[in-house]
Amino acid sequence: AVACASLEVFATENCLEKVALINRKFRERLPKMTDLECVSEVRIVGAVGIIELNNGDGYLVNVGQVLLKEFLQRNILLRPLGNILYFMPPYISEEKELDWVFDEIENVLTNLSKNAQTSGN
């Protein structure tokens, strides 16, 4: 019953169109983030955006906790795991909401890059 209800939502709510919008926004906005000092790579898998930060410590680094705190202060729930930041917006997200979150991600990562430069990292 749950599976049938999920398929009904996909059919009536144009979910695939919304996934396509999210994917388009990822392709438009994520590659630009590699210009930031702290970003080493970005990846896109459907409606999931991945930002890998420059940090040799990988998964065990504590920058994820710093990012989580910064994003929560902005009322954004993202999934940082070590030096990897996952962005998985809900399919109901509107384009202006996606742009706002991307702007906030850029602000946080720009500040992270500036802080790394001033601390000598």
C-alpha cells in the first residue's frame, strides 16, 4: 500500500520534473564552487550534490561539525560527513529556495576558505 501511494505521489506531483530542476541547479551552481580555496571536487548524482573539501584527513576531520553548526544557524539541514558535504534537497523545493541554499553554502565555504588562509592552513 505504501509503495502504491508513493507511486501515486510521483505521478500526481510531477516529482521527476522536480528532480530534473534540482539536477539542473546542481549542474549550474556546484561546479562554480571548485573556485573556492577549500573545495577540491564536486559531484552530482541525480538529486544529490556532493562537495568534497580540501583536507587530507578525509572522513575523520572535524570540519563537518563546524559546517553543521554554521548551516543550522542559517536554518539549513545539510549532511556533512568528515570533509564531504551532501546536499539532498526535498523534491518540493522551489528554484528560489535552491538558489538561497546555494548562496548560503557559498557564504559558509567562502568564510571557511578565508579562515584557513588567515590561520595558515
